[in-house]
Amino acid sequence: MNQKSFRTLTGSFTFLMVAFIVTVILCIVTHTTLNALITNILSDEILFAIRLSLVTATVSTVACMVVAIPVGYALSRMNFKLKTLADTIINLPLALPPLVAGVGLLLFFGQTPVGKALETIGLKFVFTPLGIIVAQFLINVPFAIRIMKSTYNSINPRYEHVAKTLGCTKSKAFWKVTLPMSKNGILASSAISWAKGIGEFGAVLMLAGATRMKTETLPIAVYLNMSSGNLRLAIAAATILIIVAFLALYVLERYGGEAKIY
């Protein structure tokens, strides 16, 4: 196969893939009129789902980044026993179906002494918005850690060594040199964690349930309205999720640089 034929073949597959995805998305967003879409988005139920999704995704994203920044650094820069095992376990939620992770969370918070003790002090996670945040966190934190680890890998350690020769401690070198150089990775990690938090369904369904106007995030709204035959509200929620996903992926591609999910 000559170079021209190869380029034609790969270009054709690329075009077909793009066309297929665009067609599927258009089937959703063009299934209703613009006026009907706006009306349904402004309904009480969808507005509640938007607010709950924004709040829970934002809180879970902050929690993800608080964990991902130091853990990603440890996995990138430090050598310790069982590092490979630790890395594998941290990434395990990436390979598990979210429903399985949700079942684990449900059993942990509903059956174990730790979960019952938390409930006695007012921290109830089963069938509550708190459960949504925890479910989003467990599913999304491995992505955030991988992106941060990749970001640190792309930064030459010599910058930190130079900072140490100028009198910085290891921690000060991290705060003054490495972390500012990681801003694109932090932005990309935050964006993808936030978008995935808004779109998380399986683990949220298992732990927080699908109660209308209580634990109804946007994916839950799609599920509930499709189940009850209200296609217009389902399309409204799905359209918002598509827009959020597109914007988050654009931020990841635009600012992520080397901070990709390898």
C-alpha cells in the first residue's frame, strides 16, 4: 500500500467515525424544536437536576483535585515499595463497571460499622446528595490522578533540583516550581473530573438512588423520564450533558498539553 492509499484509508476511517458520532448526537438534539427544548430545560425538574448536578460535581471535583495533586506527584516522582500495586489499585475503578463500584459504596456506607458510625453523626450517604458526591469522587479521582501523574512526568525534574540548589526545600520546590508549571494539567484534570461528575450515572444510581427532585442529577433525569415515557424532558437533560461533555473535552485538548489519560 503506497502512501497516498494509506492516507486515504486512514482519512476515510476518521471521517466515518466523526460522521457516526455527529449523527448520533444530532439524533438527540434535533428530535425536538428549539422552543420546546428551551421550555423543557426551564422546567422545575430539569432546573433542579441542573442545580444538583452543578453543586455535586463541583464539590466532588474539588475533592478529586485535593487528592490527585499529591497522589499524582507521589506516583510520578517517588519510589517506594509496592508502587506498582498501589498504582494498579488506584486505577481499579477505571476498569470496574460504575455499577459495581456503586454496589461496593452501598455496602460500605449501609452495612459496615464505619458507615453506620458516620450515619449516627449525621453523615448519611445512602439515598442522599452526599452519596452522589462520594460516588462521583470514587469514579473520577483515578482519572484526575492519572492526568496529574502524566503532567508531572512531562515536567523535567531538573527544575526542582535547581530550586533545591538555590535553597528551596523539597516541599517549597514543589509549591514554587512544580505546581505552577502544572497549571494546565490541573485545569484539564478539573475539567474532565467536573464533566464526568455531572455525567456519572451507575455508581450514583446504586448509592444515592433515583428519587425525583431529591437525588435527581441530569443522568438520573434522563433515566427517569425515559422510563416514564417523557422523551422531551429526557432530551433536554441529554442535550445539556452533551454540551458539558463537549466543553470539557475542548478544555482538555486545548489546555491539557501532555496531560492526557494514558
